[in-house]
Amino acid sequence: MLVDEAKIFIISGHGGKGKVAFDTSKGGRGVTGGSGGHGGDIYFEGISNLSALQQFRFKKTFEAENGKDGRGKHLDGKTGEDLFLKVPLGTIIHNLDNKKDFTIMKVGEKVMLARGGKGGRGNFHFRGPRNTSPTEFEEGRPGESFNLLLELQLIADIGLIGLPNAGKSSLLNELTKAGARVASYPFTTLEPNLGVFSSYKGELIIADIPGLIEGASKGKGLGHKFLRHIERTKTLIHCLAADNKNILEDYKIIKNELREYKPTLAEKPEYICITKTDLVSEKELAKQKALLKKTKTEIMTASIYDADSIDRFKKFLETLVASG
């Protein structure tokens, strides 16, 4: 199960307490209380593992190490270890307390979300001409703590979209060997699947966006959960089954859901792919193409049982690779 959203609570390390200490030995140096160490910071780091949010499914609180207390003989406490939480590329970190958002877009990119508390000063730092034996010290300051919402939005070159059972997962498997689960009934796919199409010209990341339905933009089914994964997809391919009795209307349903959810989604570069062409005659396929020409969108056809159609589709993808 792909975890693409999680609420967590983070606490950076508290600063260590300053020390009150004196060197009372003969020839000693007097005031020797060291300062506390600073608390550890909390960072989020981008990685390519799509399932990295799984770690937040059950564990909800994450704490960096506290700074150690100061000691005598001018020994400062050790700084607490920083905590690095790894998240998939495309993760938006919503700080629910200060309302700031951060997005992780690159592997290795690090964002500090909670700064550790400053260590308290020991009595050595309070000495002076009029206060040669100070007993003052400081407590360490608390670390920052925040409630966060982590939201994953897939980063893909191509998004395969369409109503349930439109053949998206099967097509993804043929193009990328992604191993997505398929079956001949609606809602087989309950989470996005990713695959990489490779050719001598380069690579494309293809996402199979789970079946959208009418009303998805208003949250019907798992609408919002799926629609947000389209936001960072560069190009959309509408998959429509050849044996669909209302093929043009089904295209319009998906197009409208994109527009209702966020108008910019409906403006992305798009293509149409009529899938499962093995289920209809040449004459019926021609009728379906004629209906879809009203969309003024380039139309392709494919069947996982027709090697030639898959080869044609791969050549089309190669043109997208070449165009960047």
C-alpha cells in the first residue's frame, strides 16, 4: 500500500543545562562551569524511494537528540545528533502550526524544519571583575516542535488517466514492465503505479493514475487522493476502452473533473489512447475515432495483444523523449 499522506509531530532537541563548577584545588583556575550542548536539528531529505512515507504510517512522533549538560573543568556538553527524515521526491511538507509549506524536489535536497534549542551557559561565562565566583547559570532552551502534514504528489513525465477499467495498468505494464496489478473489473488499481519507459533516446517516468469517476473533483470515491497526483505530471494520456458505448462522454467526464479540481490540470498537454482495440471490429474502431475527433486531440490506438500497436505507441513515446 502506497502511503501518500501522513500527519506527524516533530520535536527538535532541547539545549543542555549550563554547569556551576569551581576548581578549588591549589593553583586552580576558579570558575570552571561549562555550557550545555545545543539540541539536534530536524531535517527532511529527498530520496527516490516512492514508498518512503511508509515509515510514518504508525509512528507519529519524531525527536532529535537533546544536548548534554555542561560539566566542570570548562567542559561543554555534547551537541545533540541531528535527525534526518527521508521522504520521496514530490513531498510537500505543510507546517500546520506556522502555515509554511516546503517542497522536496531533488534527491539529496535537505530542508531544516525544526531548530534545536540553544545550550545554556555555565557559570564560567558569568564571571567578571565584581563577580569572581558567580553561581549563575542558564537552563537550556527547548527545541522547536511542530505538527506537520506530509503530502506526496508524484513527479512523472506522463500520466495515464481515465475511468476505471480503461486499460491503464495493462498499458503501463507493456510499456515499462511495471508489474501493476490488473483484472477485468473496476477499481483494480487502488494506488498509483510508476514505471520507466527506456529507449536509446532517453527515459520517461509514466504514472498510472487510479481510475477517476464522475464527482472525483468533489471528493467522490478517492477523487482528491488521485487527482493531486496529476498536478506535477507534464503530459496526460486519456485512456478510453474501445468497447466503451459512451466514449466521447467518458472523455468529457474526466476532462470536466480535471477542470473542476484545478483549471490548470485541464490545460496540460494531452493525447487520447483508445485501448483494448482487440475487442472491436475495424469498422467499430473507426466510428470511435470519428467521435473523438471532436475533441481536436491527437488520437492513438493500442492493444496489449497487438504487438504492432504497442510498438507504434513506443515510437510515439520516443518522440516525447526527444522533445524533452
